Amino acid sequence: MEVIMFTMKGCPHCDKLKKILNENNISFVEKDVDVHEQVYDNFSKAVKSEYLPAVVIGKQVFIPERSFKTIEQAGKSIQNYLLEQSHRGNHLS
């Protein structure tokens, strides 16, 4: 399951979440909002939030102040979601 993280250069919260995901061996595709401006504009309008870092996994989104309050909480939530999805996949086969 692809994990996409919207980030911005110089964002300490983005850097911290990238570090947490890397430490937990969670691979992700990073999309800098300045480079992927149109994609991010469409995303932020759809979810009605411009907060970063924002993470998308399939149809699930993790957004600051809505899905998590701290970056540590974001890391745990993402890790738990991926674990739950992998368990569901194992039960379906």
C-alpha cells in the first residue's frame, strides 16, 4: 500500500515525521508541495486543510489537528493503520 507524504522544505514537523517513518521501516513517496503544487492544491481543497505534513494511504488521510495532535501520534497512527491493513489482507487470502 503506497504511503504519500506531502511536505515542504524547512518544515521541522515534516522532517520529524519522515525520520519516524524511516525508523519504523515505513516506505513513503515524498511530494514537496512547492514541486507538486497542482496535486497538493487539489488535495488540500478536497480535504479542506493546508496543514503539513499530510499523509495519504489509499483513501485514508492523516492531517495535523484533525487526525493527530503530535508528530509522534501521527507516526503511531500511520503505523497502526498499515498494520491493520496488512492483517486484513492476510485474512482475505
